[in-house]
Amino acid sequence: MPITISGGVQLSGPVILDPTGGSSPTPGGVSNGYTSGGGQEPSPQATVTIDKFSFATDGNATDVGDLNTGIKGASSQSSSTNGYTSGGSDGTGPYGPSVTEIQKFAFAADGNATDVGDLSASRFGPSGQSSAENGYASGGMSANWSNVIDLIDKFPFASDGTASDIGDLTYTVSVGAGQSSSSHGYQSGGYNGSNPTNDIQKFSFSTDGNASNVGDLTISNNSWAGQSSTDNGYAVGGNHNAIQKFPFASDSNAVSNADISEAIMKAAGQSGTTHGYLSGGEDGSSPVLVDRIEKFSFTADTNSTDVGDLTQARMYACGQQG
């Protein structure tokens, strides 16, 4: 049955509006995971909170700063020194209006984020990717929810400024997961304007250009978090509890050999050097917002474990690591 959202636009189900937050960086974060922004109840409130949790020791997160403005449904990127959020919704409506703002916060010292630039177009639900030098925001949904877009934006980590449109996805898509290898950015699943998809798209970091379709996830949906190891990309959660994995070395389909604790949708994803993390989100069976941090191994296909809590339960948050 169609789902009516802002502006009377109808989405054919099962569509779970979720930008994953978990746009994975150059794999992987050395010391800490971060969960920034996100939506709280009562909807459409957006939070400014930046939480940090340790990769070395399981435990709860601490509140270490604030975003410049509250945001949810943004893409996230990580350089070696800073975490970024780009695009999303300012929280004045359930899923919009969308914004162009790029915010940055430092990993070396706890503190607040600053506004350092803009995407080429406002959008809710873009996927985020990171190379060593640049952040990327791919796809998303326009400010008035009238259309899904296929833009791939790039902005430099070395200097603050406006992003450039450097290519297109193979088709318009929003609220998918983002992953990154050392050489390519990946966009997996999402909502194509009519239905959820399972396509895995890839674009090069070394040459600006369009993406290509290189494989399929095991499930068509758009509500998971993304993580990246050195060798594989992951799409986790959604209205199911599967951990899906696909290789960076060859273009091929994903497999699912492990599970998270339950079907958690709209969560943020983080990537350490040895484990992937899932933080916050919404328990799809209730639905109730959750504050849980879960961890799963990159080296063994085993189920996740609950290792701590965020300072706030939230959905549509961004995940970074540094």
C-alpha cells in the first residue's frame, strides 16, 4: 500500500525512509566511533549532539560536542582528522526541508562542529563516501520531495568550501548505504523513486565520472547502515536483521552469513579496523527509538554483540570514525 509523505508524494512500500548515516570512510577508524545529529521524538525534532565511543574498549558513548545546527538524514564522511555531515533535513518537517550545509568537527579535541561549505544541491538521504583526500555525497531526495536525484558531489578535506558535481549514479536513488574502499566509493540499495532497490553501485576516487552497477545486495530495501573493512563493504539492519557483505576486490553480489540482535532500521554505521558498529536507530517491530551500540567482526562471520549505549536514542543519525 502506498505511503503518503510530505507534499502528498506517495511512496510504494515497503519503503522505510532512512539515510543510514553509516557512510563508511577510508577503512577504518583507529580510535573512536562518532554518532552525530539524528532525529528524536516527538518527530520531527533534530538533535545537535555529537557522541563518541571507544573502539578499544566496549562501553557507553559520551557527549563531546554539538553540531552547528541540528540535522538528520545527512550523509557522513571522515578524513584522518575530522568528521563531516553533509545535507540532510533541519528538522522543521518530518523529512524536510532539506539543506546543503557541510559541517565539520575535529577528532583530536572534543568540541563543536562548524559550517564549512555546501553541497551543490540540497538533499535528504544522500549516501556518504570518503577517500583519503575527499568526501562524497551521492544521490538523495530534493528539497520539495518531488524527485530523487543521481548527483555525485565531491568536496576536499584539505580546504573548506563548496562541493562540486563530478558525476552521476547509474540511476536516481536516495536513502541507501555508503561504503568506501581505498580506490572506490560504493552506494548500495536505497529508494529509486518508485521502489526499494538492491543494486550496488561503484564510482572511482581517482577519476571524476559516473558510477556503474557492479552487483546486488541479498535484499531490496533502504533502511540499513553502511560499514567498510579493508576488503569488504557491509549493509546492515533495516526491517530485517541481516549483516550483508560484498567484496571490494571483485564486482559481485553480497552474501549474508550473520545477524544483528534484531531488525534495527535508520541506524548510524561506524567502521573500526577490526569491527563494524551500528548505533541508534529504530526497532522496527515497535517502533521505538533505541540507543544501543552493537559490534560485529570483520574477520569472522558471526552475529553482533551489544557493547554500549549512546547518550540519546535517535534515528537518521550520521556515523563517523577517527
